[in-house]
Amino acid sequence: QVLASRCQPGVPSTRGPPEMPAVAGPVRRGLPPAARPLLFPALLLALQASLSLGFSPTPLFRPARLSPSAALLRSAVVPPAYAPSRRAPSLRMGSEASQGQAPSEPNIKSTARLESGTSLALNLSEALQEALRAASANLPPGPPSCCFVQVSSQYIEGGGDGEIGAQGYRAVTQLLSGLFAERGWLEVPVVGCSASGVIAGNSQTEGGPAVSITLASLPGAKVLPFALSGEERGVEDWRRPDWDKVGLEGFEGGPGSAIVLFSHSADPSFAAQVLKSFDFLFPAAKKAGAMAGGLDTDPRALFYLPKISSDAGERKELENPAAREAGVVGVAISGDVAFEAVVAQGARPIGPNFEVVETEYNGTVITRIEESGGVAAQGPPMAIFNMLDATGQLEEEDVTSALEYMALGVSLTPLEEDDSQHDYIVQPITDLKNGPLPIPGCSFLPGQVRPLHTSRAVRPGQVVRFHVRDGESARAELDTLALRWKLSRAARRTDGWVLGGGLVLADAARGEALLKGTKEGAAFVEAFPGVSLGGAFIDGAIGTSGFRERATRAPLPEGASNLRGGPESPPQGGQPVTLPGINLDELRGTHVHTVGATFLMVYGREMPSE
């Protein structure tokens, strides 16, 4: 109506856009008469272009209450007329959409592919063969570039030979080595870990025997396998020559590269050292991975085969150390390929922000905190939590959720003044045994002056906040990530990149216990119907949380410094910025998330039509 009134001189307009007052009287503005016949063809062309990129037609004027980011997110949602239905559960996620669905990128294939297959067979050999057949069914001809494998610990528990730990898991690498050799896949690295369940698109299995295999076909990419025993010292200070010696020679770690790694859960601190070194040497590379998982007290293991040999003797030598009880294994990928990696943490903050005042045991025990903003509340963390409950600063449902699970979020954006604008790296509180949490409605108990034990060290001056985990928040986070993925896919499509598959590695505490009816891969499948997604449930996700990039670079507050340039040197690009004793870039780096799920997506070039 607004356009029509502007294009017809002499016709009064009684309605204006929400941002403008109504226009009274004749409207003389608008297109010249000679240009008016071109208006509607131009609008149709713009509409077709937006739909080809996966966007929906959006109103010309938006309500003023929508922020630019909210408007952008809303414009990315496909309207019902074009929205594909949710894919039916399947243990083999192929690359073709189900009949009757409208794929978001019809007939467009990616040169880079991740194809996954799973099996629930009770026999390990049959399960590996079935999963491998399913994963390779939609793979382009030729050997894959690498293989990711996750195997349920159910196959090892009480094995036929009575073997446990890495000895029992050795059958996995022996069987895979033989299967790959039969296919002629000799230069294919295999990395992975034990698990407690598997994920295949919009279906998942928890707690039973299951195998997940993901094959990566990455033409034009270089794949470098690497492995550490866990006995190396000073890994966080390693430089490129050190990593060259363990397999990463020639890896530059540019923006299009990725490092996928698996660490044994027996020593999370070793994984943290490795990640710190990678963040320093390869800051632009995406990092994703998992801590080896398993059911309850079942043994955990890592799988590592740098290549497959056609010679039986050499193949046996490669298989001997292939199942490991410690260390880190992985692959570094670079070349004509692009990756996206993000962690869904599944936790929400409660109460106000606090500043850490005192710590013990190298920062793993917090003995005193105080409320940010100059408020007088100060004391032992759990005493403060009780006080928040007693004074009505916590909702009853928040305290109830804390009874089931409680975590601590360390702020990644400590310069933000508004509590609601902070982003956090969430870590579990590891010791709440010295007395129960408050029951809703109970008053503050002065005798409860317990310290707070965390899984990762913190420092005085850092901003922290209590977190709880519930299904509603976890589902909402996955939905938000799906919108982000759509935007990213549309933006990459304009640069010639096509989504080729995904890998998800989720903490075992998620799944049905947390999401309650919603599958871990549901948001991905709904956003990208027909795109393969595989993965597993493990003991911790490795990756970078999906925090918002905000102005933590400049201006620097008084007393802040740049680690490389000194106090007088302004921050440049990716140079780490610190507050006194706090490295913000280190906080924003790659971490082990014991409450999250990491998603890795691969993009390749558009494959020529057949």
C-alpha cells in the first residue's frame, strides 16, 4: 500500500510504515513515470534471488521493536509454504531428501562430504561392517580421506576373551583395518573413541551396543593424523617443530582448516594443554572433538590408525598401539575445504554475576566471591547461593533445577555491565557432598560456609555466575543454533560453498535425560534435510562455545594490557587482551565442555551436475 501510494501522484496515503508517521495529502515522491513499469519485475527478481539462498520473503518495513540481529534471524526462517517436514528417524543418513520434501538446496552437492552410518548389531564385527556399508553407500567413488569411529563400551564389557580396556578395544581397530584393506583403502587415517551411545540424524541410541562410522571425502584437502601418548611434558608450550615431530608437519592452520581430536577422559588436564597449544599456534583453525566415553565404569579407549597397510605383517604392527588408554589422537585438515564448529552448552544462568575474591588449590577451589557492581554480598560461594534463595533472588524452579544439576559459568565478556549480555564457559561444580543444596523455601543457614570445587581453575577477579541445566533451555539453544546455521549456510553459499555433512559429539548427560523427547540432531536435520549427520554420546565435548563477539577489544579499561604490545599498544586483530591477571582470548579459546555438545560441519565447492 505504501509503494502504491508513492507511485501514484495525487493519491493520498493514509498509512505509513511503523517507523514513520502517517503521510497526509498528495504524495509527489516516488519513481519517475518511465521507471514505474520496471518496479514489479525488479521485485520479482529480488524475491527469486532471496528464495534461492534459502531466505523467505520479508516485509519491506519492520516493526521498530526488532533489533537488526533479530530481524536478520527472522528473515532466515523459511515460511511454512517452503519449509520441509522433519525427516523420519533413520540409522543411515543418506544425502537425498525424503520423498515429498523440498530440499533447501535442490540438486546441489558438495565436493566435501561427511557421510555417516550406524549399527545396533549385537556382534561387533557385524556392527562395524553394517555401519561401514551404510556410511560408504552415498560416498563418491574412491577411498575416503579419513574415518571417524565411535564404539559403545557395551561391546567390551565382559568381552568373550575377558579382555578389558585398550586390550579389549583392540578388536575394533583390527576389524576396521581388515575391512579397509579389503576395499583397497590404504592411506585412510582412522581416529575415534569409545562411547555410551550413537547419533544418526534424527535418531539416537543410548546405553546399548552401537557403532557409528563417519567417512570424510575431502578432495583437494590434506589430512594429517597425529597422536600423543599422554606422557609428553610441557605440551602447552610446544611450537611448530614439536608438532611436526608427531605428524603435523606442513599444517598451517588457516581459516579454512580444522583439527578434530579425541582425548582420553582419564586426564582432562592433558587435553587442556593440547588445546591451549593449538589455540596459540593455529588460532584460525576450527577445533572440535570429544573425551572418550562409555557406560558407567566401563573402560574408555581411543582409536588410532595413521594408515592401512596391504601387508599383513605391517598391518599387525600398526594395529598393536591402535587402541590407547591415554593421550590424544586426531587429524588436522586443510585445503580446498571449509569448516564450522560450535558447542551447545545446554545451561542457563541464574542469579547475579559475582567476582571471584579468593581461591585455593591452584584455582580449582573457590573460597570467597562477592556480588559484582559494588553490592556488599560477599562470602563462601554456597553460603551466597543460600542467601540468594532466602532473599527471594532465585526463582523456585531455579533452586529445584539446582538440586538436580548445578554448574558455574565463567564470563567470556567480563567488560559487559549488563548481566544479561554476558557469555559464559560453563563447567560443572565437582563437589557438593558437604551438605545438601537449599530446599525451596528454606532460610539461609549461616553454618553452610562450604567452598566450591570446580573442574577448571579460575582466578581472583574473574566474573562467574551460577548455572543450571534444564531441557527447555537446551532445546531453545539448539533452535537458536539452527537459525545461526541457516544464516551461515546462506552466507557461504554466496561465496560458492555448499554444506556437505555434519558430526555431533554430545555429553552423555544430555540425550533423553535432558532433552526429553527431542533428539540431539533434530535441529540440524530440520535445518538441513537430506544432509548427513552422525556422531555419538561421549564424556565431554571439545570446542568453542557459541558466544557473541562483542567489544572486548577496545577501548581497554584502565589497567588492562595487551600481552604482545604492552599497556600503551592498542589491540590489533587477534592479539590477546587481558584484564589484570585475566587473558580474555584464553577464555574465548577451545575448551573441554562437560555439559555440552559440539557440532562440526564441512563445506565444499559445488559439485558439477551429472
